[in-house]
Amino acid sequence: MMAHATQDTAIRTGRAVRMLIYLVLVLFALFYMLPLYVMLVNSVKPLDEITGGGMMNLPQVWTLAPWAKAWSSAQIGVEPTGLSPYFWNSIKMVVPAVAISTILGALNGYVLTKWRFRGDTILFGLMLFACFIPFQIVLIPMARMLGLMGLAGTTWGLVLVHVVYGIGFTTLYFRNYYAVFPTELVRAAQIDGAGFFQIFWRILLPSSGPIAVVSIIWQFTNIWNDFLFGASFAGADSQPMTVALNNLVQASHGVKEYNVHFAGAILAALPTLLVYIVAGRYFVRGLMAGSVKG
Amino acid sequence: MGFLDIDNTTKSYGAVEVLHNVDISIEEGEFLVLVGPSGCGKSTLLNMIAGLEEISSGEIRIKDQVMNGVHPSKRNIAMVFQSYALYPNMKVGQNITFGLEMHGTPKPEREKAMREVANLLQIEQLLDRKPGALSGGQRQRVAMGRALVRDPDVFLFDEPLSNLDAKLRVDMRTEIKKLHQKLGTTIVYVTHDQIEAMTLSTRIAVMNGGYVQQLGTPQDIYDTPANIFVATFMGSPAMNVVPARVAVENGKPMARVALHDGTETALPFSQDNMADWDGKDILLGIRPETITDEDAADRKSSNIAHMTNRIVVTEPAGSDTFVTMTMGGKDVIARMRSDAEVHPGADFTFAVNMEKAVAFDPATEARIAP
Amino acid sequence: MAQAANADFKTRLQTWLPKLVLSPSLAMVLIFVYGFIAFSVYLSFTDSRLLPSFGWVGWENYSKLWRLSHWETSITNMGIFALLYIGICTVLGLSLAIFLDQKIRAEGFIRTVYLYPMALSFIVTGTAWKWFLDPGIGLENVMQSWGWTSFEFDWIKNRDFAIYTVVLAAVWQTSGFVMAMFLAGLRGIDNEILKAAQMDGASNWNLYRRIIIPQLRPAFLSAFVILSHLAIKTFDLVIALTGGGPGRATELPATFMYSYTFSRNQMGIGAASATIMLMTIAAIMIPYLYAELREKK
């Protein structure tokens, strides 16, 4: 998106205006940082400091106990297991779902750009529209279908759901990326005698790194952060992190341990935040390479 | 039967026919250039020879083998693309041998073939580089190397020089011509550049609107263009096409053409059969280099006509000076020696080599003489 | 047919492979998306309650739905939420993008800060804002402990204002992303045009108003499409932030559908509400996708 980050803008502004602009930008930076700050400081202080009106203060007593409790002993639903088993549930669901949807997206994108046929744009449109539907419209039949397939309440059921509703986006990314990949290369390889899969494997895939990163980050973030499917289709031993966090926070019994909630929230946010911080710029770069619009 | 036969071939997309009944046949070792403006169908035809586009009807044969429906890799052809289409993730050496690898050639043979080709094209020092690290001219050579290594029956070139700068383009043009003379291979070459077409080919097919307008040797095409399209497309500056009326004077057919002030001059035809057109309107085609000053007129010509006309613009171009005047209400360009004494606004007596003049039927735009 | 006779088996396989490779994805989408949509739409015309049932009741579920005050609340909330969410995100995103496009020092860092909320789950966002806005321990409590004893901020517990806290959290989450879309649009504008306009004597204000912002049309369109579909799909955030409460003060169509289908065993009505959500999104998305795909051809 920021292709010309170093490009000079032709616009000149006065000193006073620039100061004002900086002020606004910094204020909004504070606004965006605020919830993260609140979560972080309150996850390392004892509960009474929070309830005593010190939510914005740094801890007087630093403690990692809320983190330990959120991870391994907090009451989630009926069991005092902490969030850790749900964290692993999420990992077990996310990894295969991301891998399968990305591979399918790459193959679809390859076919839709380099082996075009009559009606391919309509098929792509159908796949793309599927990304935007309100998933409420598929909840009821999906629940039945998972039951029929014997996947109700399982991690593999969730994997299937996420693959199905993710391939629209992965196909979009790869299609746009491969659309600007020179078709002459494919033709040259055809004349050289390479077949369908050889062309994909030897010619396109080695150049697909940037868009694969985009697809993986996008799918990882979406699937990790999903709540609706997790809440609707997961069983007791396949619930993902988001559902468990919500159960922890919404629990109506006992004392509300805000510090544990905040620690849990950070634990749930950590994987996607890490991915964003480490690979965010590759995401932007990859999107640019595929010249993806909105 | 020739070496490559394109037999009554058409191409349609749905109901739209983009190539109409193309008939071309060439012999082994010929250099056929398909030339025309963009959208004329030349690249489509090339892709049909390559097998990258299906043939809607008709037949394409290479060495008497029907190629319809045969996979591109089984036609024993090689192709050089406009963008060179070098595989960006492979080194130059791998690029060259990829086709052999796909055809199951053992590695030692591949290496040997690669060395030979690299030697021929003088790209040995590039073999371990990636295409991204090469200049335009080097990429061009690698692309040719990839085609040569296959030792194909027919080479296909798709505007291979259009991505090079002007000087390099001329150098590579010579290079390709040398290669053709040395190896004696059969080549089909697509370009929109009529100079490339003239300099490289043994035969040219001028295409427009999905039709082959004319198929012939470069000299045929230049001297006796089949119609006004071919006449004006081939040659730079383009052939002057001037409205004229045929009048028989003293038994000789003459072309009467209006000059800048509306007065008419009579230019005698070399062809007696133009008398059949007595009193009718025609379009007269005169190449710029056949309008000169008296001293530079072709001494071998038996039919030099003279006319005095007003000079509008002069454009000195170093080796020549281009002079613009008005004839028949149209701008007409003459190609003069650079030291000709010409001045804008002055009247000048031009020598016109009417032996080289061509006449067209204004209704059909087809050539009627010679 | 000379063509067929000459085509050997491998060549024919090659011509079928692409379609073969595409078919599993296509089958999945056709069944799990379009088949399911058909099934849900069908259910909305039946007397399904706890389980799908196939007694045809015509438009009864729809007429019942529109008589429910619960649904009316959801729709009203949707209107308020969508209007404010889309409006604020667009204005804020565009403004921040313009500010950030003035050769700002540390632009990369600021961009990262503005964008990171997009990486979070709505459940995390909801949790953070839920406790920050909670009068008992959050902002109100903090301000009072700092000495401003008359400070009150109980919107999240107030029936009349709770929906605005949903707007606040949603804007916080997505406005940075909208900013990035506009920034990309700004960076795509030809600098020579701007220089020419300056030569013509345009002030910065006029430059933006007359030259730059009109050229951002595609970014506005994309932002609108993305924001509106996100608005209609908003579900997790409400669940985490307010649980739809207090009372039903922050119910949206998505939460309405969920509770009617899975908690209240009114599947027919739930399916009808889902159908209405789908139709609304389709009315926005289909023309957009149609235009986008046509243009690319």
C-alpha cells in the first residue's frame, strides 16, 4: 500500500500547521495505544489496585500471578484449567486451516489467471462473494452438515469451516498476484514442454513468496480471531482461544478478576500481534506486489 | 507442399472472426515476417503456429505434419517472446536447458548443448546469473539461446526487439540476420516495424484487419504494393498517395495532378495500359525518394517527369532533406539530397521518376498499375 | 475432426487438469455457501423451531419478525451504529491519512500504532474497552480517584448511550485500516498534477478539496464497501463488550439471529433475520464486485 513511502509530496505547510498536525497525530497515537496500555499495566498488578481506582497507574506491586492464573488455573466454564488448553486448540485449528486454504487459493489463482476458460470470471465472482456473506446465513445448515459428516464439535470440523469460508480471500490474493505474472512465461514453459503442475511448481511457485505471506497472515489473523464459528461449532475439547476468553470474562459467578481478564486478553492477542509486528511490513509489500484493491 | 503451410486458416472468438482465411506457405530456411499494425492478427497467427491458440478452422502443417491440436511442446518449435519470458527464479543456464530437461534429455547432453549455444551467442560468462541481473540485450541473447538449444524445425519470434532501445535494436537486428544466414533455420517473425520486416525477411506477409494484404519478397512489397494499405504501411516516410485523373495526350496516358495553386501538371505513365482509365479518377502513389531535384534523378530511369511546385516546409535530416509540398490537395513529401538548394515558400522544379509510380483504383484501393 | 484425432492422451489430460484442480474449491463453495444459503432461505419460510422442520408457512416468519420489538431495536441500533461507524471511520481515516502524508517523521512507527488494532480479535478489543469504560473500575473511577469527584461516564451501563460505546470500540479497531487505504490512495496520485495545481495558484485547502479528494473516489468506494459489510456482520464485539445489553440496548441483527436461533429456539425467525442481513450485504456487494470484475477483464 505504501509503494512510494519515500516519495516527496508536493504539498508544503507552514510551521504552525505542522505543529498542529504533529499534535493531532500524537494524540491519536495515544488513543490507539490506550487499550493496550490498560491491558498491559493491569495484567501485572494485584486486583485491589484496580478496584481502588488505579486503572491508569503503573503497578505499585508488580506481579505475574494474573498471567499464571490466566494461563493455567483460571476457571473457564466448569473446569479450572486456565486458557492453555484452548490456546493449543486454536493452534491445532489454525495451522491446518491456513495451510489448506492457502494451497487451494494458490491453485485456484493459477487456474483462474493462466488457464482461463469461458465463465471463469463468474466462478471467481461466486467465490469472492462468499467472503462477504454474513455467516449467520450458513450457521444452521453448517451445524447439520458437520453432524452428518461426524465432525460436529471437533477441531477438524472447524478446520473445514475455516477453509471453506477462507478460500475466497486466498483465491483473490493469488489471482490478483498471478494476473500480473507474465503469461509469456507460462507460454514459454508450455513450449519447453512443462505440464500444468510443472509450470506451477517450477515457474510460478518460486515467485509466490510475497503473496503467500499475505495469504498466510490474513488467514492466520482471521481464523485465530474468529469467534462466531468457534462459539457455534466447537465442542468442549475443541473450543478456540477467543471463545474461552469470552467465557472467562463473562463468567457471572465469583469475584471479577480484572487483572486475570486482561492477562488472558493479551494471551489471546499475542500471536496475531506478534505476526503483525514481525511480518506486517511484508504483508503491505506483498499486497502492493499483487496490486490488490480494497 | 512447403515446409510450413498455413492452409485456409481462420481464428474466431465466439462469433467474432479475427483472422480470415489465411494462406501462407514457406520453404525450409525461409525468413517469413508477419508485419502489420497492432490488432491486425499477426500475433494471433504466430500463437496458432506455436499451438498457444487453437485453430478455429483450416490447417497448419509443419513438414507435412498436421499441427492442429498438437501440444506446443510436441511441434518441435521454439519461440522468442517480446518480454523474453526468462524464468526469473532460474539461472541463465537453467533457463536455456529447461526445455531439454522437460523433454527428458540426460544431463550431460544438456550441458553440452548449453555450452555450444552459449558459445555461439557469446553468453558463457552469463550462465550463472539470474535474468534479473542482465541488461536488455543480454536477456535477448539468452532468450535466443533458449530457442536455439532445442534445435527446432521452426523458430518463432514475437516482436523480439521492441523492448530494446533504438541502437541496440539495430545491432540485434543484424545479429539475428547473421544467425539466420549461418544456421539456415526457418523463421517466422512478428513485428510492427516495417524496417525490421524489410531488412530481415526473405518473405513478408503484410497483415491488416485479420487479412493477409500481400505476401511477397521485400522488393515486391515495396515496389508493387497490392493496395493502398500496403503502400503506405511499408516505407518511411510513407508513399505519397495523390488524387489524380487519367488523360490520354498524344496517345500517351498521363496523370493530371493539381499543384499548390490549383493549376494542373501532367505526369506521363510508363504503363500504356493506363490508357484504359482515360478520363477516370485514380490515386497515384509516389515514393518520396522518387521526387528529387534534376541532378539527383535516377539516370537509369527512362521516364523522368518535371514539375514546378511551391515548397511549404523543409526538414533537414542530415543525410537527406525532406521537402513538403501540396499536390492534389494533399501534403506530399520529397526526399532530397542534403545539399539541395530548397527554401520554404520558394518555387522549385522537381524531377519525378514516373517509372516507379504506382496507380490505385480509388474505389477498391487495389493496385491497377504496374 | 482432425483436431481430436491429433490430440494425444496427455494433451487432452492437460486441457482438463485446470478445471479438475478448480473443482474441489468450486464444489465446496457451491455446497457450503450457495447451497446453504438456499437452505437457510428455505427455512425462513418454514415452521422450524428447535430443529429444522419443513412445514411451509409462507411469509409468516417475516411478518412476525417485523412485529418484534426486539428486532426493531436491533434494526434501529444497526442504523445508528452503521451511520456513525462508517461516517466516523471515513472522516477520521481520511484526516489521519492526509496528516500522515505531510512528510511526517516516524511515519512508519505511527502507521504501525494506528494499524495494530486490526490484528486483534474483537473479543480482545471488547474485553479491553468493557473494563476501561466500566464506571466501577474504569475511566469514571480513575477520574474520581484523581480528584474530579463529579465526573460521570456510565454510557456502557446506560440504555440510551450503550450503543455509542460499541461505535467507539469499533472505530478504534478499524479506523487505522481505513487510514491505510486512504494513504495508499494519496500516494497513488500523480505528483505532477499537484505541482501543476500549485502553479495555478491553488491553496492547500483547495488542492485537497478540488484536486486530491475527488481523485480518491476508488478509496472512498472500497472503504464504504468494507465498512458497511463489517458493520452488518458485527457480532463478536457486541458479545464481548456489552453482551447485547444493558437489556437489549445494544442488540444488532447478528446477535438477534444468534439468540433467536440457538437460545430461543425460533429457528424460522432466526433464518428470516439472517436472510435479511444477507440481502442487505448483497445489495451493496454485488454491484461493487460486478463493477470490479468487469473492469479487470
